[in-house]
Amino acid sequence: MLTTSDFKRGIIFKLDGAPCLILDVAFQSPSARGANTMVKTKYRNLLTGQVLEKTFRSGDKVDEADFERHKGQYLYRDGEKGVFMDLETYEQFEMEAENFVLIAPYLLDGTEVTLGLFQERMVNVDLPMVVELTVTDTAPVLKNATATAQTKEAELETGLKIQVPPYLETGEKIKVDTRDGRFISRA
């Protein structure tokens, strides 16, 4: 059992029979005397993908989810779905199109990920914080364009389009932050 005092980002609890990942938590003290502290949470239902909000009272208890994390690997795209393999059991899992489309731009065949399993079913894939991708198309290098912090659009090998500095050329490997799709540096 978890209490509301255990809540923090990344904790997974069970609500209405589904595993839920806490995305944000805020503790709010009421002004009335004797009133309980309120714990406002924003969470993602890992079975449906919905992002919801719920307020708990301080001291409320919730069940821990029977949730396991395993090392995994992205194998290939199967139509609109993605196929992943558990590196411990070599079992393969498919990710449905609506969830896969969100992470596909950061995945190359063989990318190592962390699989979230709930009751022997894959419900979540955690990407590495940074991935290395190759620039496949971008405007030519701009000479002497250092007066302001300019950027230009670049298309990467997975089809992802991001803003990059003007000195990058086609064919260069770059590091991309998977949380917000931002250019970090050359690889």
C-alpha cells in the first residue's frame, strides 16, 4: 500500500484496476483549521493512455501496481504498430498505433528501451533521455550568420523534424532530447 505522502513523479499506483503513472503532484494546505492537506495529482492511465487529474486527502491509501520494468529493445515497425522485445525473456510485444506514433520518431531498429509490464502485458515504453540520429535533409550552412541565435529546420533519419543551429550539415549525427524533441549537440 502507498500513502499520499509517498507520491512523487514517476510513482506507479493502481487505481480502478489499472496502473497509473504520476506525472505531477502538488500538496495544498487548506486554510480551514483541522482540514486535511489535499494532494492533487496528474496521472496517466497506462492501459488507456488518458491523462487525468485526481485529488486525494492526506493519508489516503492506494494499492501499488503489479508493475515491472524490464530492459527491452525496439525491433521493427509492423505497419502502424511497433514491435519490442524483452531482453530478459526474449518475449515480443506489440505497441498499438496510437501510443507508438508518439515515440516512433526517436526509435531506430535496435534502440534499447525500458519496457513497463503490467500483468504480463506491455503497457509502457520508456525511451532513453538522449538518442543519436543522423540529419538527412537541411538547408545549406549559413556563413557569418552569428549576429542572432538563428535556427533552421532539419529532417532526421526517422522523419522527425526539429530546429537545429545553422552550422549543421546533412549527414551529421546529432543528439536529440526525447522528452521534448530538442537539439542538444553534435554526436
